[in-house]
Amino acid sequence: MPKVSLIIQARMDSTRLPGKSMLDLAGAPLVVRLLERVKRCRNVDNIILAIPDTENNVILEEQAKNMKVDCFRGPENDLVKRYWLAAKEYKSEIIVRLPADNPTPEPSEIDKIIEFHVTENQNGFSSNLAEINNSGYPDGIGAEVFNFDHLNKLNKKQLNSKEKEHIHLNFYDYSLNETKDETFATVKTINCPIEFARPDLILDVNTFDQYIFFRELYNYLYPLNTTFSIMDIIHWYDFIYKQKYV
């Protein structure tokens, strides 16, 4: 089995919501809650928190150390290179990409997309991070999987600023439902289980309002079950959150 590294990108200087990785969710920083969840993944050999090599991101390095996961510091404005350097440092053969603004990743779904990639799409780009081809996935519970060879090729290309900052755009554009180049990487996905096929759910944090949503979610669900699932999230959203806010 090739070495599988889950690489999580995080930074303190987010344009829309600075410092979001350290915002409180049920008594701990957002990045800690995310790491708690992904540490339950079974098909991952190591977890790397990939952060910018700037002074104000030292606090994220400290969180990685406290959570006993690897940390790599690289370029802030070239995410492709940061991932490439991190993967090279840890001799990663398969990269599992997860943004740190997804506070409720589902470990079993990450394991599932890794297994699919290894068995069905080992030379392509596999994703259940968001909906692809009517897969039904909520936005934010899965991950993207690709090989180091693809990352190595991207690092050698002349990429524009968007392609450097948003790795997925080199493979697939979720907003347009378009594959970038099938000759470079075949894009494939899996169907979301029908019981939580809810592409209407956006489970990531880019704005303060979205943070408030997750603060409410964690304040309710985490004390009841620290390993709450997507089914718990859906029940809370449909029968508690909507009654209060929608």
C-alpha cells in the first residue's frame, strides 16, 4: 500500500475571516476540533498540518504539536508548492487534501474516497469533498485524493495565481462542474449514501455568519457525542436550527 498522507491546509490570514482556524468551537479552536475528527481515519498513514512560514502562524504549529500531528511550514501564497514540499518532506505517495475550514469532516467518508482512489482511480483525481456529477454529497464532509506524481507535475507548471491558491482548479471546478483536463487526471467520485445525500448543506467556514452556524452546531452536538456524525448534523439542522433561524 502506498503511503497516504492527509494534508490539511490552514492559515491565520484568511481574507474573508482572519484567524478562523483559532475560533472557538465548544471550548477548543476550530482546527483542533477538525484534527480530533480526522485522527479517526483508518486509511491514513500520517496527518500533516500545512501552514505558511510566517510568524503569525506559529500558533497553528503549536496546535499541531499539541494534537500530535505533523506540521509543515511553506509558502503562504503558493499552495501547490506548499503541498508539494510537505508531501516531499514526508515521502507521501498519495495525497488526501482537506481545507482547515471544514470543521465537520466525516472520517468514514474520507476513508471511503481513499479506498476508491486506490482501487478504482489510482492515476486520477478522486473527490467527495463536494458534489460532483450529482453525487449528492454535502459540501465539506469528504476529501480530495490524488497522487504525488500529479502534484509534482503541477509544481513544474507555470500556474496562474488562482491555480496556485486553489489546488482543485487544476483538476476540477466544482462551481462549473467541469474537469480541467482529462488527459492530465481523470476525475471520479462515489455516490453519497442516500440517507445523507444533502448537497444543499454547505459545511465550511468562510464568513462570520458561517462560524456562528458551527458554533451553534458544536455547542449543541459536541456535549452529547464528541464523535457526532453527519446524520446527527442533518437532524440538528432540520429539526433544531431551522426551527430557530429559518
